[in-house]
Amino acid sequence: MSNLESAKAAIQAELSHAKQGLAFYHSRIDSLEKMLTQLASVSSVGGITATKGSRGRKPAATAVMKSGKKQKGRKESTGGNELPFTGADFWPNLVLEQPQSASEILKAAIASLGFAPTKLQAQKLAGRMTFALNALVKSNKIQDSGKGRERRFFKG
């Protein structure tokens, strides 16, 4: 194998590894944001209360309510503006027998939401899609062909 071919293979392996890491962190961010939203809803209902003399950090919602100000660096809950659940059969049902690019699958996913997502929601959905498509290919539930922008997904 020539030096150029081995360098190309090494770069492709590193790129693949980086994409897997990115997909992992996208899914981690989604789950952490979901947990924060759940904690905020529990604490706002009164399920968690801070008492005098309690140890540890106070829940974010309690700290905001006591000070009357939004704390620096904290995101406020968007209420019902979150993306719906996209697990189970959501992504496999969007993959057809005819090959489609990831952007075509993303457009179909956005159309199936029933509302126009914000730019941030579309980015989050794209991250979920990347992770889900790679997992489906790895588990042989769908197939792919091509590389990079030429990559197409289909049911086989």
C-alpha cells in the first residue's frame, strides 16, 4: 500500500471516529436537556423543596425563584416547544426501499413533525437522525451505500 493510500485510510478512519463521537455527544446533550426539563417541571410543581440547613446544591428552579432573576448561563424552559419523541420506529419508517440521502430523510422527518421547527430544533433533529441512521446501519436494519455526501440509505 502506498503512503498516500495509507494516509487516506487513516484520515477516513479518524473521520469515522469523529463522526461517531459527535453522534454520541448529540445524544448525550439531548438526554441531559431532557433530564433538566424533567427536573425543572418537578421542582416547579413543588416536588422538590429546599429546606433550611439542607446540604448540597439547590435545584436551578428554586435558585431562580428565590433571587427573582435568571441565573447567568442557564437556559429557561421552552415549555411545549420541545421536539417529540423520535425513538423506536420513527427513523426506520422514514427510510424507504429507494435510496435517499440524509438530507432527504431529514426533510421527511421535519414534514412529519406537524409544525415548523426552529433552527435549533432542526439542528437537534439532524443530530438525532445521524445517530439513529448510523445505529440502524450498524444493526443491519437498513443499508447504506456511498460515502460522505453521496451516502444513501435504504431498506434492503
